[in-house]
Amino acid sequence: MEKGYFPFATILRSPMFRFCFLGSGTSQGVPVIAKDYPPEFLANPKNHRLRPAIYVETEKIAFTVDTPPEFRLQMLREKIKHLDAVLITHAHADHIMGMDDCRRFCDISGDQPLPVYAIQQSMDLLRKIFFYAFREGPHPHGYFVPEPHIVTSEFQLGDLTVRPQLLDHIYITSCGYLFIQNGIKKLAYLTDCKYVPDKVIEDVKGVEVAVLDGLRIKPHPTHMNLEEATAVAERIQAKTTYLTHLTHAYDHDVHQAQISKEHPNLFLAWDGLWIDL
Ligand SMILES: [Zn+2]
């Protein structure tokens, strides 16, 4: 056989699935307003965290999970030129306040509405906050035109099966998402939760990549801290786990080195990190 000839290579090539951490920071972002940090902390770009969201891309579909306040800057930074949909975890400000900037994607698609997926509770809040957009048309040219889709159960998005995962964020329900491509559990995005129910852990178990809320080192009333997130990661048994929604309590390289000693497959996310699956 000719050297380097692998007849099955093309057949076995899995379809493209990649995602990017648009932001890995907590609700205030990092650094926070009006606080002095050691120069070494600020010198590391991985310690600069915008509010949390991911962008997901396959050959068939491109979407974000959440539209944080820095959505416009995140779209510019990653040179995103097209969106087919937006999925919302929950309607806290740090996850939705950039939604109006979706208007540009409506504009370049010829004033087409942009599908917005959210659970009923979140959609009701979105309708109140963005009341001028969530209404019957006609909308003026160049405005944001959402097409609401209430998430109640599994749905299809391009070549992905999306399974909603309800999470306990104490004062509000957050909706995580499991993305399945060709029967393979590719990514579970589970942010903003104090607890991950057993049912969710069972459903996402063995996923290639899990992204978990891992706010900070100290406990917090509505988010998982490092210890809680690590315990959940051990139960989910993803090939790789990333923690997101991170405060300035994490000095990326310092804490990553500590985490890696005991948990070689557990990583702190950082803004602009792309993962190919
Ligand atoms: Zn939240």
C-alpha cells in the first residue's frame, strides 16, 4: 500500500463541530470596575474575562448561547459574520443584555427574523426587557426581529439535536444545553447553577466536552464554586471539562497549575478559546 494512504480516513472523518468561548467571566466581568490588580494579573490575557457566552459552529448551523452585554465586541473579535439562531440560558443581565446587537444579523440577512430559543420563564422576561422587538411587525428596516421558540423538549438545530437541561440557579431556572451530532454527545453547556440535578448528570454523562459553572473558590449562594463544580465534573465524566463564569478569584495560570495536579482533564476557560471536536 502506498505510504500515507488511509482509505478510511475520509469515511471516518466526523462532521465539523467547533465552539468558542466568547466570554468566560462572571456577571461583573474581570477586571471589575474600580479595583486595582497586581500588574502580573493584568498582564495575562486569560485573566481578562468578558461576560459569559459561547459561539457554536457546524457545517450546517451557527449560533450563540446567550448574548451578553459585550456581544458586539465578541462578534467583532471573533469575526462572526452570520448567525442562524440564539439560545438563551436565562434572563439575567450578564447573559442577555447584548441581544439588541443581533439586529445586525437581521439586517445582513435582509430583515429576516432571528430564531431565539428559551424556556418559557426566560422568554417572558425577554419579552418585557426587549418589548420593542418582541412584538408583531412590521419592524423598521435594520431593527432586531426575534422569532421566539419556547424550549420545552429536545429540538433540532441544523445537524444538531439539542436537549435542554434545566438547572437550579436558586432564584431562577437556567437552561443548559446538550448538543448531539450524529448520535455523539459533543458538548454540554451547563452554566449558572448551584446544583446540577441527577437527571441532567445522567443525560450528559460521557459527553466529549462539559462546560460547567465554576464561579470562584469560595462558596456562593447561587453558583457552584470550584469544589462543587469539580464534584459534578467527576460524575459527568466528560473527556474534557471547562469551568466558566469565572471571577477574579482565579489567576488563570496559577490556579490552572494547581487544578491540573489533581484533575488533568479539568480546565479554566478563557476568552477566545476555540475547541474543535
Ligand atoms: Zn445567572
